[in-house]
Amino acid sequence: MKKKQSTALLTWGILLVGANLRLPITMIPPLLPTIEHALGLPASMAGLLTTIPLLMFALASPVIAKMGNRRGNEWSLLVALVILLLGSLLRIIPSLVALIIGTLLIGFGISGGNVLLPAIIKDQFPQSIGAKTSLYTVTMGLVASLGTGLAGLLNQQFHMKLTMAAFSLVGVAGLVIWALALRTLPPVKTWQDGGHKNVSVSRSLLAWWIALFFGLQSFLYYSLLTWLPSLWQAAGFSQIAAGNLATIFQLSGMPATLSIPFIAERRHGLTYSVWGIMLGFALGALGILIPGANFGLNVFYSLLMGVASGAAFAICIVFFQKKTADAYETASLSGFAQSLGYLFAAVGPILYGFIQTLTGSWDLLLWVTVILTLLMFAVGLIINATPSIFNSANQK
């Protein structure tokens, strides 16, 4: 019975941690006008509320990976959830300083889930890695999308502070359930205690390929999420229609996120997935380039790119798990790839905006998307052809 209780709590914990991995970021855009007015935040700095978490992902990921390997992944995730909740509560305070510090802490806390959950799933649920991975990635995407929609609605009906406080309850739930789950587990044996290997991720060429793939998919996702609404408005669609198309882009990734871990278990599943990601991004971007396309066609193009984006993120998690031998290596690879990848991704929205401002062309952004997609496709094929991230030369 105790085993069943532990499994149930861990499963609920994974679900609720996943719910907190994008929500604190995606809830902010609808609140930006209110934040700018209430706190005197300059419009030029508003984008920092999205950029800061990405930079924190890059800086914190290797630190969290090391902490997990030395202190235990499950315990380290609990610490990250405490920091995440503290950041969420700080943002409720009507102060620009509290907002910035809270956003920094949120970035660190989310990094804990990003880095450690794949390793925890590999260690705690070796027979159902695909199912548990799908559970948290789909929950992450669904709650993030709902957060974007509900934040604006709640802000209109209630006060901004009450809206932020309401969303912080998701963090409270995640922390409480994870703490309860941790109590049911046996004492955590860290790799350091066991005298396990000391691996150097940066010495593995495949680790660099995986980091590049992760960076490219993150770069494309955050750049498109930022600029697609403006692009569609420039193409003649209303603000509401452009917003609906952007929402479709975000929501349509969830079925792919759910299915990719299962597809990856099949023969040639990873290869087919990489091909599908390339076709989705490329055909979607090329379709939007066609002048005079109606709303229905753009819904289709948005679906293609959204599915590709969700699949690309999910396949990164699969790479972390399939290209490593144990939870230690998974956490090390996850921290390394996400550190470099999110640093690259943080440049994306800024670079896309600079290109558009410099050239005045939205079409060029779509061609850049196609080129980066083809590069990501080539990298994905290289990763698929390489069996394992570490070998005996990496172990001391």
C-alpha cells in the first residue's frame, strides 16, 4: 500500500511540477499594460520579464544539475520549488524591484523542473518513461496556454495582485504534493555517496549536438511566439484574428508533446519524428509566405508549426533520456544542453525584432525560420545516428 501511495504522490507531483514550468512566464504578457502603468515599467523594459527567465535557465541549469547529482534530484527539486514559490509571492508586491527579483527567482525555480524532472522520471519510473514524460510536458503546455488566456480575463475582473496571487496557488500545490511525495521515498543515495563516475559532459561531441538542437527549437519557439501575432497583423488580419492564430500555434503542440515519447519507443520512431518536425516548421513558414492566404489556410499553417514546436521540445526530453545510461547522466546532459540552449534562445526574439526593424520585411523572418529548421533537421539526424552520450573515456 505504501508503494502505491508513493507512486501516486510522485505522479501527482510530476504533473503539478509540470504545471509550473511555463505558467509563471506565459501569464505575464496579458498583464504587461497593467504592470507598466502600475509600476512605472518602461515599455522598452517590458520584454525583460520574458527574457530574464530564459537567461536564468541558461545560468542556473548546470548549477542545478550538479546540485541534483550531489544532493539527490528529488530533494534538489524541492528546493527549486520553494524558490519558485518565493519568486511568485514576491511578484505580488507592487514594487518594480520585487517584480525583477521575483522573476529572477522564478527563472531559477523553473530551471529545477526543466533539468531534474527527466532524470527523476528515468530513475523512479524506468518502465513508464514515455507515459510520465508525456504527463508533465502536456500539462506544462496546457496550463501555460490556459494561463495566457485566463490572466487577461482575471485581470479585467479583479486586481492584478489578486490575479498573480491566484496563479501562485499552482506553485503552492506543486510544492506541497512534492514534499509529501519526498517523505514516502527511501533515503536518497547520491552519486557522490556511491563513489560513482565523474562525467565531463562538455567532452562529448554528441552533448554539443543535443545542446544545439535544444537551442534551435527553443530559439524558434520563443521567436515565433513573440512575433507571429505582429506578422499576421501586418499581413492584414485583425488583432483578434492574429491572437487566435497565435493561440492555435501554442495549443496545437500538445498532441505532439503527448505522442512523441511513445513514438520514440518504436523502431525508427526518432527518425520519423525529426522528419516530421522539419516538415511542420518548413511547410508552415513557407505557407505563410504565400501572399493573400485566407484565415483558414493560416490556421492550417499555424497548426503545422505548432505541432512541430511541441514535437521538437518533446524529442529533446527523449534525447536526454535515451542517450544516457542513468539518472546521473540524464541530469548532467539536461543541465548542459539547457544552459547553452536557453542562452541561445534568449537572443531569438531580440534578433527577430532587429531583423524586422532593419529590413522592414516580415518575409525575411520566415526564411530565417526555414533555414534554422533545416539546420535543426540535420542536427537531429546526427543525434539519431549516435548511440550514447558518454563512453568510458568520459568516466573517471
